[in-house]
Amino acid sequence: MSLDIASIDAISEINMDYTATIFLRQRWRDSRLLFPGNESVSVDGRLVSLLWIPDTFIPDSKRSFLHDVTVENRLIRIFSNGTVLYALRYVLVCCVLVVQSLKHGACNAKGCGSESCWGHPY
């Protein structure tokens, strides 16, 4: 699996979230999809309901939707050895993580110590 951030489109300090466009690529092998030869076949994205797809999620996501300008932005390629490449373009609204450690003083008014802080150091 790979995840590439294409853009961070908006940051809301009021809602403590940000909007990002990502490309999510997943690869797995399904022995039911073996076929002779040494080629690959691109499958129409509308046929995704006929395939087994991993249940992948982004833990800090508030909302997400598949980018669908003209058509849904998804690619399915099946290789002769049964490997499936599944690529999507998503728009996500995610929580801004605020890491605070009052006990250890990682975030304070002076800034961050050795640990990383996201958001405001309150």
C-alpha cells in the first residue's frame, strides 16, 4: 500500500481540521484472477463491486469522498499472476492532531521538546 499526498487544500483553525487530496494505491494477490500469459488488463472502475477489496480506512478522517470529476478516479489493473493494483484519488477532511503531554512537558508555551507537536502548544 502507498499513500501520496497530492495537495493540502484547506486548513481550518476553527474546526481543527484540514482538507487534503491523496492518491491511495493498494496491491494484493487473488488466485481466483489468474489467467494465462504475461500481460495485465485494466478493468472499468464500475466493476469494483465484483472484486474483493480490502477495507482500508484513515483513522483521523472526519469525511472522505472519491474524486469524481467526469468519472470516479479509480484504477483497477489485474495482472496474469492474479495481482490486483487498485488506485484511488480521495479528498479527505482530517482532524489536526494535537499532541500534548502535560506530564512530560513535551508541548509548552516555549514550543516543542524532542517530541513533535501538531496544532497549538497549549
